Amino acid sequence: MAESKSTTDHNEIRSWAESNGGRPARVAGSDAALRIDFPGEEDGEHLEAISWEEFFATFEQENLVFLYEQRWVS
């Protein structure tokens, strides 16, 4: 079962991403198309790694909200 959540909290976003093996990235050739890159998972977009500082600077500049699923294992 999964619960959809949203947040703008930088610590929550980074913690969730890192605990799920993700790293900050953006679509190559784009200034604002942010993604979390999960190595080994292809989604058809060419991603380039960026720092968390760059990720969150763009996140704030574009006034974004992070959407994710919290999975519960029973």
C-alpha cells in the first residue's frame, strides 16, 4: 500500500530521496526540469546529476512542490 504525499521541506525531500537510493538531477539541457535519479531505472529522459544546493535553488525559484509516495510494508 502507498500513500501519496507532498512537501516543500528540503530535509524531508532529501531524506526520502536518499533513503530510496535517489540523487538530485535535472533533465539534460533544461534549467528547471528537476528529477530524482534512481540509478538503474530508465524513464526515457537523459538526466544530469546536480548538487542538492542547485536542486533546491531551482526548487525555490520555480516555487515547486515535491510529490512522492510513502510505501508501507506490512
